Amino acid sequence: MAEIALKVENLFTAYDRADVLEDLSLEAAEGSITCLLGSNGSGKTTLIRSILGLTRPRAGRIFFQGRDVTALATHRIIRAGLASIPEGRKVFSAMTVAENLRLGAYRESDRHVIQSRLEQVYDLFPRLRQRAGQIAGTMSGGEQAMVSIGRGLMGAPKLLILDEPSLGLSPLLVKENFRVIQRLNQEGITIFLVEQNVRQTLAISTYGYVLSKGRVVAQGLAAELSQDREVRQAYFG
């Protein structure tokens, strides 16, 4: 049985006095791709913020690799090996590609280690090697998505949270992004994939959860969820 990399237990998170997440529980197994599906306003971003310590839950606990990280500061959660690729990519637009990537390794002081990680990112995204000196803000949306993922990988994460990686990309680039996510997982990185692109997400995931109004309303093996009548009605039409 696989170890649990991420465990969210009976989580309540509120803005002001209104709960956005209500008694939410889920797990992401070590070495898997676990997905969280839900429409806008379902609470997906609030969950990510809670996991990263950016919005403190009102109740409940969050465990990362068996350690309770609920009350930890964000930088300590990141240091433990958790990284997040934010929705909308959010590159440092006035900096070069190489400078953006190196910022992802801000905790690493060994230049050889940083260079080795940089080479791994360039192997994954050959276009970034070609554009290393280009200002990131002048790149296309697809190229900025590569920079954002590459920057996250520079921290050598044990678990990578991807928030809507297909948002705003062409169908061809979406397909390429999902191929990259699969490859990262095959190389040993546990993936927590938060998406609205249901078909392609379930196609590469091991296990999935469906979120609605701050609650998990369905869960199961990805192959089973794709055949679930209610899930199909809600997302496939």
C-alpha cells in the first residue's frame, strides 16, 4: 500500500465568518497523480492556500509526509518539499528565463546543484534553453507556463501542486503540458493536480476528488470517476 504524501483532515477554512471549505478531507498517495476537479467558486484555490499556509484553516489538520504542517509558516512548508505552480503562471516578467528559473532554487547555495537542476529543466523544456536570455514577459503564454513549471522544479520538490495548468493555453499546448506532468510523475514527483479540464485530467490521474461548494461530493479511482453518471452529467454534458 502506498504511503500518503498529503493528507487533509476535516478542514474548515473561512473568509471573514463564511466557511468556504466545510469538513473537507482528502489524501494524495506518494508517487501518484491525484486530481481535484471543480468549477470556479468550488473552493479549489482556497484549499491550495490552506495547504500552503497562506490562508489558515479555522479547524482541521493538514499533514505532509506524516508531519502536521497546519500551523507552519509558508516558507517552512516549502522547505519541507512542497511546491506550487500558481494559476495564471505568474512569471517575473522583467527578468530573463534563466533568472526566473534560478529564483526557484533560492534555498540552494551549491552552484553545482543549481546548475544540475537547471540542466534537468532545460532537458524537459528544450525551448527554455534556447530562450534562456529572453525577458520572460515577452514570451507566449505556453512558454511562460514552461518557465513557471521549471521554476517550481528548481526547488527539487517532493510534491508538486499544479493549479489550473491548462488555463488559457491552446489545445496543443494543453496536451503538451499534460504530457510533461505525466513525465514528472514518472520521474518520482508526487502530483496534486487542480483542474477544470476534466477529460485530460482524469486520463492521466490515479485518483480523483470532485469539489462543489467547499465539499467533496465524489471521489474514486480516476477511471471510475470518468464513468460516474453524476460526474459525467456535471462535466461532460
